[in-house]
Amino acid sequence: MHLRSRIRVAAIVTLLVLAVPWAIPAAAADIVVFAAASLKNALDDTNRQYQRDTGKRATISYGASSALARQIEAAAPADLFISADLDWMNYVAERKLIRPESRANLLANTIVLIAPADSPATATIGPNFPLAALLGDGRLAMADPIAVPAGKYAKAALERLGVWGSVVDRRATAENVRAALLLVSRGECPLGIVYKTDAVADPGVRIVAAFPADTHPPIVYPMALVAASTHPDAAGFAAYLRSPAARVLFEKQGFTVLGSGSTQ
């Protein structure tokens, strides 16, 4: 093949990879995990411990649960899916894309109001609290409330508290919760709503106040094996996520580890 032809082929391959990020294969021995963006710190730590304990490892793709579920629907090569809410796990379950017997609730979380670490902002979260006034001329950072679990939880809480209408047009909407976190950490937004675990992981922000648990649906992270997976170690990795070693790492990041019951 002439040099010019080889360059042309390489360019086409590059464009295909950029257009379909999950088309890049993991190492043959790796388990492929699709996980909610808010799990990154805890799951990276757990994956490293899993590798030390077993000599095996997972390749983990993080993103909004909505985007990951749709990638699985589009036949992305995943072995295990961990969603940040029940809705997107139900979405793939209804399409018979997971193994129902493997489905289980793994973790729980809470949502909090955050500000940049050097901000003097204070607030008491309650019905009709002055969120719009606290924003000043700025915007409220939050994940997409239509599709992304963290954004859906935030919207539910603000609606329950009667303040959604005052900030609906003053949002900085991010594609996932980690992107919303960065908007506050970088000082681009004076306030944001993220999971407590995200706030704890970023020294650039501080927690202003926590949202009461009764203002939004329970924040549950279900996991399940993907129906198309043939990886022999996928079930073992899922079991490891429920081990005492993993529990310590999840709790260190602020998650609550749930029991072994399924989420049927």
C-alpha cells in the first residue's frame, strides 16, 4: 500500500474512533465496566485494590447514567453497568439488556448544595429558602435534570421545597454531575448541587448545606451484568464490589453500602 493510501486509511480509522469512543477495545483480559460519573474516585480505588488482590483488573468508562445506558442499547461492549438511579437500570432491563438475576442495589448517596471553597455563602435548606438571592448574578450548576440522575434528584428537591421556579432560568446545566462539580470548583458558578461524595472528593468546593432525604427519591446505585457479556470474570468483579475490602473504600468516599437484595 502506498504511503498516501496508508495515511488515508489511518485518518478514517481515527475519525471512527472519535465518533464512537467505546469502539476502542480494552485489553483482552480486562472486564469492561460502565459506571456513573459520581463513582469515579471510589471505583478507581476499588479497581486498584481488586488488581492487587486478584491480579486482574477492570477498564471503567464513566459518564452520565443516561448516556451509558444508551451506549449499552447501541451494543457497546460492556460487561457490567452501575447506574446512579433505578430509572436507567430499568431502561436497560426493559430492553432485556441486563441479566435480571444479577441486578442488585449497591450504594446510596445524598445531594448537597456546594460553593467554591473560599466562598462565604451560608444557607439553611427548607421550604422556600432564598436560593435565587444566594446566587446573586451567578448561575446554579447542576446536571441535566431531564436525563441525568443527579440533575433529576436536584430538580425534585427544589420542586418539593418550592424554589425550582425561581432558578429554572438561572441554571448552568452540565452533561454529568462531575462536570457540574467543576463549574463550582473553578469558580464559574457560585453554587451547585451535586452528590455529597463528589463534594468530599474535590478540595475546590465546600458543602453549604445538605438536602433533606424526604425532598427527593432515594438515591440508589444499582448494578447488573450486561446480557451480552461473555467475560468469565465479570460476575467475580461484581461480587468483589460487595466484599468487605470494597465496602471500606466506598464508605471512605462517603457512600452508604446497601444490602444484597435485588432491585426487581
